[in-house]
Amino acid sequence: MQVYKMTRVPELIICSFIVISLLVIHFFSDLLRASLGGFYAHDVTLSQLVEAQSSEYAWLLKLLVNCFGYSCVFVPGYLIYKYVQRTNYLERGQKSFLHTAINMCITGNSSYDTVDPNHMTLLTEKERPNVSVAPKRTSSQEAFQLLWCFGGLMVSYLTWGVLQEKIMTQNYQNFAGESSKFKDSQFLVFSNRFLAFLVALAYLQWSPSATRHRAPLYKYSYASFSNIMSAWFQYEALKFVSFPTQVLAKSCKIIPVMLMGKIMSKTKYENYEYVTALLISLGMIFFMGGSSDSGKASGVTTLTGIFLLSMYMVFDSFTANWQGSLFKSYGMTSLQMMCGVNLFSSIFTGASLSMQGGFMDSLAFATEHPKFVFDMIILSICSAVGQLFIYHTIDVFGPVVFTIIMTLRQAAAIMLSCFIYQHSISILGIFGVLIVFVAIFLRVYCNQRLRLARKRAEANKPKMAV
């Protein structure tokens, strides 16, 4: 009986970390609510108090409150991670549900148990587990794959963009005939990520032939956090910069993606890749300068807006490159990546919404506005399908090709808007579109020539005598 109690002590300590951390966070949440609205405002949610602050510094306050909500996950997770390392809980602990969950989060598959989890990405090819290598595709098969990814990303995210704008701008009527707008974009992120997680999890459970998962789950949290933050900075930037300015920044992010790839993964790019990246960005500058109305394009661009756009590009570039490095290190499938990232995204956003009170506010809005529920479900479906194409594209073609496709999606969205709403495009705008497509074709052509040259070099190598 004494042995049984001793084996349960580490699990009790781990659970106490979670409970104490949540109590401390709840205490500081009440303290923050009291400082913003006074002690009389105890019935008002923290998200409502933040919305009531001055717009000059509301974005910074929102950022701090959101990160404070994410600490509901980070703080207990960090404490548990350090405790497990110091006490060797995974080696000594009794097999239980908590032991299995912590083992999957910190070390991943049991084949990695003897490896330091902080250095798993540095394993050599001989030390890595055997991963089935997909057969090489022919040029026609690769072209079909690229066309499939391009079409899927275009359709899903163009539809997603239209629905997103509709939800955030239009008035919804409740059962009493009163109209109001939905304001909490973080709840949309939660619903999108949670549905995507369920879709990926259901497929992985249904498919018995899925590749065995090997990566520690905590490694997904980095891509999840950066993905959430990039979406948040993108929404907030629209309050300080014009729409053409934001689209211009998003279209030019192929350059920070390549820079992030050199910093994180030491990726080497060919000269033509740098040239085509600059041409794509230059073409998008011409396109935006010649397709937007002069009155709308002259919106005030503040230092705050520039900072928010810069942070968006940094986090978004990190997300794509970190996912690409995970694909190379662990040989996971795109659905495993989708499931892991959206699991943490749902946890992060759900914890933050619960702490701020925005979760219950959004659910109350949904119960009173049935049309909003329908739009939100369709939006979440488009987001889930789009993520399937995102992870598949990054897995097959890498983060740079994915960024090029999403850049073209931005151009297609503006061209579609010009067609529907009869916006005029100048000669400069048409010239910008031509530059973009010439750069894309030049990139594909140079890539094909380089691949053929490498094949010839391999074929011409003298064979060693046996």
C-alpha cells in the first residue's frame, strides 16, 4: 500500500502545478478586471472592458491580455516539463494515462525515449527512424500535384475570405429583429481550428494505414502559437493601415520566408530564387499601385500599423519554415501536422477566451443569431479544407512554393473584386500582373533546368570498381 502511494506522488505534484497555475492566473485576471473597470464592474467580462478602452493603446492591451490567456497553457506546461526533466518521471513513473500523455508531449514515440528531446531535430540520417520515402514523381505528375494544390488553396481561401469579411462587417438579426455585429475574431480562430482538429483526428483514427507518429507533441505548439499570433496581428493591422497596404505587405512576405529559412534551417537558395522573389514583390507593388483607388490607397500608415504588419510577417514566416523543418525531421504526414497544430491552437484560443469571458459572449451571440452559426460553420469548413491543402503543399513543395501560391491568391482576390465591383485597373496594374506570372514561370523553368542538370551530373559520375 505504501508503494502505491509513493508512485502516485509525482502525479499529484503534476496535477498541483496545473491547479495552482490556474488559480494564480485567475487571481491576476480578476485584478486586471478591477484595474480596468473598477470593483463595481465584476459582472463585466474582461474582453468587454478591453474593447471599451481607447483605440490608441487598445491593441497593445489586447495583445497583453491574449498572451496572458495563453499563459494558462504555457505556465503549467513549462513547470511540468522542468519537473519531469529533474525527477526522471518518465523513466520511474508507473504506466498510467497521465504518464502516457506526458510521454507523448515531451518525447513522442517510445523509440525516442533515450534521446534528448531538445536535440531531436539534429539527428543524422542514420540515427533517424526509417521513414518510407515516396516514389519520385514524373514531370506530369508533379505538374498535376502543383495544379491541385493551387486550385484547392484558391477555392477554399477565396471563399473563406468572402465569408470572413461578411461575418466581421455585416449586421446579424436576432429573434427579436434587433441587429448587431460580431466582434470577437479570436472565437472565429477557435472554431476554425477546433473543426480542423476534429477532421484531422477523425481521419487519422479511421485510417489504420496512417504513418506512425514520432514527433513530440510540444513541438507543434511553436507553429500553433506563431499561427495564432500572425492571424491576430493581421486583423489588428487593418485598424491602422489601409487594405492595399496590408495586401502589399502580405504579397511581399516571400522574402522574409526565405530569410527565415536561411536563419532557421540554413537553407541554401539559388540565385534565380532570389531574383524571382524580388520580381514577384515588385510586380505586386505595381499591381497594387495601379489597381487601387487613389483616395483609398492614400490611407494613413502609422508606425503602429507598420509594426503590426512586420510582426505578422515574422510570425507567418516562422510558421511555414518550422512546419517544413518538422516534415524533414520526423517524416510525418500533412494530416498529423494538421492535427497537432490545431490541437494546440484550440487549447490556446479556448483558454484565452475562457479567461477573458469572450467564449461565453460569443456562444451567447451564436444562440441568438442562427444565420451567424450557419456562416461560421461554412467558414470553419473552408478553413479546415484550406489547411489540408496548406500542409500538403508545404509537405510536397516546401514553404516558398506555398507562399508563392498564397501571393497569387491575394492577386486573384483583388482581381475578382475588381471584376465584381467594376474597379478599374491601370496599365501599371496590368504590367504588375504580367511581372508576377513571368516570375512564376521563370522560377518553374529554372527549377526544371537545375533538376535536369543534377540528374545528368549523377548519371555521368564514374562508377567505382567493385
